[in-house]
Amino acid sequence: MTLSPPRRRLLCAAGFVSNFDRFSIAPMLLLIGSGLGVPLGTAALAASAYTLGYGLAQPFWGMASDRYGRVRVMRLSLAAAALGALSSAVTPDAASLVVVRGLTGACFAAAIAGSLTYVGDTVAPAERQRALSSLMSAFALGTALATVVAGVLAHWVSWRLVFALPGLLAGYLAWALRRLPEPALAPREGGALRTVVRSRWQWYVMGVALLEGGVLLGCFTYLPPALESLGAAPATAGAVAALYGAAAMGGAQVVRRPARRLGPVTLIVVGGAQVTLAYAVAAVHPSLVTLGVSAVLLGGGWAFLHSTVQAWATLLVPRARASGIALFGVALYLGSALGTGLASGAAQQGAFQGLFTVAAILAVPLTALAAYGRRRYGRDGGDDVRGGERTGDGARGGGGTRDRVGTRDEARSGDGCPPRRERSRRAADRRPSDPRTVRPARARRR
């Protein structure tokens, strides 16, 4: 099975809608608070509930996807998300909005993880980085448009319309995804979650994702407030957030071309360098220009660093790929929540330069750990030169095995014949073991 352009567009649309719904609330918090008659802190609980539901639901959708199928679970989650988003548009008070947004986030959590898992199931590892870059472009576009469209519609029409739009799109996609073929599920020993937690590399990558979430996502939250502390209008701060999404989208397109030539380790180093430089620039001299440059660099760092680590996560446990990616997502968003919470004290005191300095320092070990681990994973046999996949435990430690696993399509070679190893074995079975058996044939040829 290959990822044709129509299939890729469907997966991109699912991730786009999910990111649009998740990032659209930030520029509307003041308007939501005034519309419902509550302070900003109460309105912000709706955003917190969404993030909490989004992160906690990842393992549930991952295990369901490994058991019942990728497309089936994505369609079910999008249908439920459509109901949640439309309900958000008609909530009468703040309490009901917080509850409904939390449930909506839990439902939308399967869209991006399901898209990534589908790519992992249907695209060979050698081509997976480019396919994931296409998805990352769509996800970044959803992030960039969310802040701009939400700000305009909420100001000139109504914030309720902003919630209704992704609900309508999610309902359509729940119907349109029926055209997406279901990939074969790889056999697994025991439960999906048990299979995942046995992989030592899964834990390592989750640790990297935890640190990445805190540095790249958690600290980025305070870039717009830093601008506002300098006297910039909220609309200007929202435009800076849109720069981040636009840079992530452009970076995802750039990274597609050199992905195979440079290799994952180089991409990680390039992305980590951008993140480090972004926070260093913001720490040295915060201003409208420097913080705008920081937003662009962070978007580029996300495209290079995160997409590569995310592609790595799809290789780890092919037997329970969806559960593995789900736990990767839990670590990423848990790190984001921790980063935001730990930095809140400095942000409340206006110490943004110190906050960005710490983020720049932490970006260095993040880059080093990600690059070292990815290089070691390849040396331990995690990468297959013919485009195959290992179980993720490598050749050493953790009771790892070297058996080849994959989907039904991966078990065959590119020409539709049995794998090369099987063909050679069949040829050996047909080869005569006694030289005398070939003499009559030679005599006939003479």
C-alpha cells in the first residue's frame, strides 16, 4: 500500500482541523470572558481543559487504533469531535464550556496521532520523513490560520462561529475518510500497551519528547505575553504566533528535499540549533523585531527537530505503532504543560529575559540527547538499509529481537513478489544437491 495524493490530502485535512481547533482559542479568551461574564482566568480554564483532555486521551485512541483499525477509530473520533465543537458554539455559561472543550480536545486527539500512524503503516521508512513533512505542513497551516482567522471572526462576527467551523469540517471528514483503505494490523504478542512499554527505545524517545515539549512548546507560550509586556497590542502578539505557524509550514516543505541526503541526526542538530538561537535572540534583547525572528526560528526548529523525532517514534514498535505514537504524544504534551507551569512564576513577574535564557540553555541538552539517541538507534540495528523496520529494541538489551515486522504490504518486495530472502530460499530448494543430476540435461543440450 502506498500513500497516494488523495489519501495524503485526507490525512492532512484531519490534522489541519485538529490543530485549528486547538490553537484557535488563544486570541479569543478575552472576548469569551466578556461574552460569558467571567474573568480571563476562568475563560482560560477552557483552554487548559482542552489540552488536558487532548493529552490524556492519546493512549486510549492509540490502543483502540491498534485493536480496531486506524481509519475506523479516526472516523469515530472526528464524528465525536464534530459534536463537541458544535456544542462548544452553543454553550450557555463558562462551566459548560470548560467541560465541553475538555471532551472536544479528547476527541480531536486521535486525528493527528492517527494520521501519523497511518503514514507509519503505509510508507517505507526510507520515504517516511518526506511523507511526515507533508503532514507537518498541513498541521502548521492549521496553527497559523487558527490565530488569524479566530481573531478576525471573533472580533467582527462571534467567537461561537470559530468553534462551529472546525466542527463542520470534522463532520465532513468523518464521512470522507471512508475512502481511505484500512492498513493491515501487524500481529503483536500480548496487549498493545505491554508491547510498547517493553521497548527501551520507546522510553528514551518519550524522554526526549518530554524535554522537547517543555522547551519548544511550553516556553513558546510566553512569547506573545512578552510582546504585550513591551506595549504591543494583542493583535500584534497574535500575528507573532501566526509567524511561528507559517515558519513551521515553510520549514516542513524545506526539510522534505534534503531529508534522505542529510539523515535524521543532521536534521535534529539543525533544528536544535534554530531553537537555541531563537531563545538566545529573545533573551539578549526582547523587541518586536527580535521576538518576531524568534518565532520564525522556533517554527523552523519545530519543522526540523520535531518532525525527525516524530518520524523516529513511528519506527520503534511496529507491532503496536498507534499505542507507541500515543504515548509519545502524552510525553510531548505533558512536557508542554510542565514547561508552561514551571515558567509561569517568571512570566508573572515579567522576567521574560531570564525565562528565555533558561530555554536556550535547555535546548542544548535536548538537541544532544535527541541526536545521540537517534545515531545510537541506527547503530543498534533500528534502521534497515533496505527500508525495513526492526522491533525497536535493537540487537542488545531489553530482550529485543531481530525479527522483521510490518504490514501485509511491507512483507513483499517492490515488484509484488515474495521477499528477497524467501526467493533465495526457494531457489536453493530447487537447486540439485548432486552434480550427477545435471548431467542428462547437459547431454541433451549437446
